Amino acid sequence: CIQVGNDLPDDQYVLVEGDFSVPDAVLRAYGLANAHIELLSGGRTNRTMRARAGSDLVLQQMLGIAHTDLLGIMENLVRVTSHLDWGRRVAHEPDSWYPHLFPTQSGTPFIMTDEGDVWRAFIYRKGQILRSTQPLATLASAAALYGRFTAATADLGGPELIETAPGFHDLDRVFSGFLADFDHASGERQAEIASMVDGLHTLKTRLDDRCRADGLGESPDRVVHNDTKLSNVLFDRVQGRATAVLDLDLVMMGPSWHDVGDLVRSASWHAPAAATGPTFSPDVFDAVVGAFVEAGSETLTDHEIATYAVAGPRLSLELGLRYLNDHLREEPRLMVRGHNGHLLRGHANVKLADEMLGAYDALRLIVDGLVGSR
């Protein structure tokens, strides 16, 4: 075992006390035989460490039992980051603004152990993750970085990225799964959600109608991040500006409203007035979507932008259903702290979806204005 340090590292992770081990093959592969290694976080899917031995690295163990397609995830990650590296060199940009893989001493981008786990390393970068309420300018800086990712990957070319999470963001599938688990849940857990079921049917029907009218199903596929929450952005400690996009493990092909919808949803949890829960307003939408569209520039079509008015409620309802479904399960899939955390998060995201859909006319004026000013 490697002793965990007691000093809190100056990065985006939380130091976890306890013993842990790193296989000798991994230590040799990355030249970490005499490194100081701290466990930063450990969950059901990944364990993250900071390793300091000449190079300052973020070392990560991806658990094979928790991922359905580890090699597909890594192939997508290598392809996308290599393309971003190429673009950065062509533009003579000095620093990367995305995860920078650190190769093994033999030059491979990662290693897989006999147990089926993948070990990978990234160059450590200073910064912070913002988890509290933030001014609109800070939220917009994160949106601009995600828009930059959209623009920079628009010319990836070649075969499509591997679909490592089939049916991702399929609202019909998520809703059907929720209803099936509701029917088989214990009486106590059913009772805590039963009063919401009719309203969920109604909200989904309204949302489906609006999505069809706005042509979300006809939006073209492109490279999308697929997990555009604010906790996947690194911010400068002094200026509070977004400096790097993190976590490309869900990068796949999909419509750009996947990224915009989750971004608007996440920004509502960090909006200036969101002290006790997510707070939505057209001002938040205008700041976030405007910055995303400006950074995405000509790589975004008018039709794609027109779908953004309904993207927020679409992603908020989906996540709300996932949280409510986890409340029904004995073993939840999403990690949430606190008593009844999944139930509370589910309520909050469903309420947010309803508020966003109720503000559709105002949001449509904003996206129409973005299209008209191009």
C-alpha cells in the first residue's frame, strides 16, 4: 500500500484518507516507482490519484466492472484529444484547454491490467472546480469553452466515434425504465413518488410535442461532449474564468442540443439566485447559450441553434427521471450524498424542466435572435 498524504492538494479533487495500492506494472509503465501518490477520489467507476515524481500527473484507474466498453472510451478519447492537439499546433496555441494524456514510457496512451482495468495518466493542471453560485460572466465562460470544443471537433473526420453508451439521452427509454421500476418498487418508495407520476406523463407529453415541433429528431450528429455540467470545467483561481474542459469519457456522436441542454440545466444550479436549488431565468439562458453559439461559430447551423430553446427542459426531465428511478432502486447508479438525496434531486430537476418549458416563448425569441444576428 502507498501511504496517503495529509495535505489537501491544490486542485479540483478532494483528498480521500485511507490505504490503497497501485499495481507494480502501472508504476513501472509511468516511471512512478518512487513517486509520492495521493488518493484524491474513489468511486464505483474510477479512482483518481495525484502522482508527483518529476512529472506532476493525475493517475486514474478505470474499473472494468463498472464500464461496458473501456477500450471504446479510450479510443474515442485518444482520437479526440489527438485531433485537438493537432488543431492547437496548427494555430500555434501554447497551452491545451482539454485533458492532456500522458503516455507510458513505452509510448502507449494507457495500459490495461489482467483484471480488466484501464490505467491512464493526465498532465496535472492547476485550477478549481466551482460548486457554488456564480455570476453570469463565469457561467458564460464555461459555455464558451464547451462551444470551443464543438467548433474544434467539427472537422474530426474519419469513421464516427464509437457509441460507448448505446441509447444515451433516449428519453423514451429512461421514462419506460422508470415506470417499470416504479411498478416493482416497495410500497414505501412508491408512495413517495406516486403523486408525481401523472404530472410526469403530462410534462413528457408536452415536451415531446415541443421537441417534434422544433425538429430535435432531425438535428445532425456531430462530436459532442455529452456531460457538460459545470463540475467538468476547470476555472482559474484568480479571475474565475474557465480554462479547461475535463472528462471526455462520454464523448460520442450526437446532436449539439445534448451539450447545450445539459449546460443550461447545470448553469441553473449555479445561477446567481440559486442558493437553495436550481433557479432558471431567460437571462441565464441568454448568457450561456449566447456564449456557446458565439464560440461554436460557423460550425453550428441555424437549425441546430433553433433546437436550443427546448434542450434545457429535455435534459432536465431526463436527469430528474434518472434520480427518481435511483430512489426506487436498492443500489442507485448516480452518486448523491444526504438523506433522500436522489428523491430531492429528482424533484428539483423535474421542477426545473417544467419552469424551462413554461418559459419557452421567451427562450425561442432568444435563439431566433441568435440566428438572426449571424
